[in-house]
Amino acid sequence: MDMTTSRVDSAFKDDVLRCFEREIYAIPARWLYDRQGSELFEQITDLAEYYPTRTETDLLKRYSAEVTEMTGSNRAVIEFGSGSSTKTPHLLRAADPAAYVPIDISGEFLAHSAAQLQQQFPDLAIYPLEADFMRRLNLPDEVKDMPKLGFFPGSTIGNMIARTSVDLLRFMRETLGLGSQLLIGFDRVKDTDTLVAAYDDSAGVTAEFSLNLLHRINRELDSDIAVDQFRHVAVWNDLFARIEIYLEAQSDVCFSIDNRSFNLAKGQQIHIENSHKYGLRDARLMLRAGGWSPVCEWSDERDYFSLVLAKADAFKHAP
């Protein structure tokens, strides 16, 4: 186990113990994405109810050439939270990049995805980076002097509260550097039925994805949580413009983690994920707060989803 993996495992343990010891009953969504969780999420993206992936993929097919006209080719494409990189080929074909750096917290899944992508683009230099992208990163030496295009699809930014989202955008700016550009996806506000169905599908795949977090705690932290005593809950919070996902205890449960005992009462919920949705101007405001100047925006016919291209310009103190 390398040093990066050790740090990640330690951070996972700290976040889980904090949830129960301090009775805050919330675990960061990034821990949903171990190998099993990442594979389940890829299944979710194929579900009829889950519109974001299909909609964003169509936008990338339609507009990647236009994006490249604005950014120029021969850049290093840096993808934050790359996952399976299934949408990435549409951008890479148009962008003709000098290099590609996929960044993901799940090292095993990252290696598999990078190998598959290398088969599609045998002449492309690919430098996988296993890391938590929620902080400033040191990119591989091979790309440090290249002009860079950040890629952050999937409206993953919506998993974070506004303060954390802005911090992340600032870290991305620091990682990519002045003059770099960022192509980022934002899911739009829409009718409640469509939103809830996307996160609580009829086949139960999203529920399995959520419950896998408890299985992961059992696997990695020497725990004995009775997973079958919890259920997946997805609700729309209109005040915060977000889907909220919880794991709810269906009975009083007792369990141990790392030789420490905990209890949850029936009905107690563990908050494991948010998925914020954005109005027409919300995304642009967030980008500006994070140090990025919006350049162009593309949306589908229903305004379900948008891609925004932004640039890291020098800061102006006035006006």
C-alpha cells in the first residue's frame, strides 16, 4: 500500500468515526466511490431515470469541437474525478490534447479506466493520478509546463455545499494555473418528480450504491453494521435547491467500528450525499467566486443540463 492509499484510508476512518462519535450523522459523499461504488455508479448512469449522463454526453458530442475552437488544441486535459472516463473520449477526439491526466480517489478503478482509454487513444500520453482532488494537487512533471484544460463533468460540483464548491474551484485554479481553462458540467433545477426519480430509481440500483457505503465500512474498518436494517432515502430540499440522500435506520441498531460501540435509534438518518441543482445564473456566479471567468455556456433543448467553459484570468482589484 502506497502513501497516498494510506492517507485516504486514514481519512475515511476519521470521517466515519467523526460521524458517529460527534453524532453529526453525516459522511462525505466521496467515500461512496470505492471500486464497488464506482462500478454501481456506472450502472446508475445507464438507468432510464438518470438523465444527467445522457444529456451531458449529448452536449459533449455536439459541442466539443466548438470548445476546442475556443481553447485551442495540444493542451493537457486534466480530469477531476474521472471515474470510468466514459464521456471523456468525446472531448479528447475534438481537443487533440498533448496529454491526459485522469484524477480519481479510487486507485484500482482509475488504473482500469486509464488502461481502457489508452487502448482507444494509443498515441496519447496518459498519466493517471490517484488523489483526492478536494485540495491543491501536484500534477505530474510531464504536464506542468503545458497549457491546461480542466475537465469536471457530471455536475459533481453539486455534491458539495456552496462554500466547499467555491474552495474546490479555487484549488482547481491553483492546480491548473493562471491562463488555464475549465470545462465543467452543471445540472439545472427542474420538476421535482424528475429529480427524485433520478436518485431513487425503480430498479433499486441507487439504493444499492448508497448502502454500499455501509458495506465498505464493514469491509475496511472492522465493523459489523447490519446493512439490511437501513434503507436509502432521497428527497428534494427546495430551500437549498438540492437532492439530499440519507441512509435511514429501520430499527434500533447497535454496531462497532474499530472496537468502538455505537447505537442508532429507529428513524435516525445518516446524510451521505447532496446533489445541488443550479438556476440559469447560479453556476456563473459560483465560478466567479472561485476565480474563474465564464467564457461560454451550452445547454440542451430542455435546459436540463449545461456545460460552461471558464478561464483563470488574473485577478482584478477594481472596479
